[in-house]
Amino acid sequence: QVQLVESGGGLVQAGGSLRLSCAASGSIFSIYAMGWYRQAPGKQRELVARITSGGSTNYAYADSVKGRFTISRGNAKNTVYLQMNSLKPEDTAVYYCNIGTSLGLDYWGQGTQVTVSS
């Protein structure tokens, strides 16, 4: 059974940095996308950053995090990171890791809380 485990969340002051990690246990075949989403209280879950791999590797970021956040894949298969710099109070949310496959399977982590104080 596949499980995604996130880590690295916490409380940080505005302007600070955090690095989120996501590691998948179990075998995942035909990975198409690895990404991070977030959900703030009273809001819908939104895409933060995503890597898609088809013929080429493509990176996508929410406009609100461009230039501040960087998504990357780890050397170990099925790991993905999110480096978050210049954090703002509006970045406060639960952050979820997601892996999608070309077979139509979708995996989610349990979420990690990120709180940015002003």
C-alpha cells in the first residue's frame, strides 16, 4: 500500500524559510506528476507547485509563490521537496503532497501545517 509522508512544517516568522519533504513508501508506477497543494481555513485546496514528466520535465507554480518557492525531486525515487523562502502570513495553510500517475491513480499525504506569524 502506498503512503506519502510529509515533514518539515512548523511555525516561522514572516520572511523566514521552511523546507517541506515528501517521501512515498511502496511502489508507484508511471509517475506523471509530483506536487504540493495547500488549504487554508475556509478556503479550497489550491495548487502551490508541481512537476510533470512527459517527454520533458515541466514546472508549474501558483502566481502567489513564484520567485519564493522551489519544487524539486529528490535523488531517491518518489521523493519531492518544497523550499519556501520569504514566507508571508498568507502562506499559512496545511500543505499536502500529491503524486499522480499516468494510469489515473492519485496519492495524497496527510498534510503538514505551516504557520507564518507576522
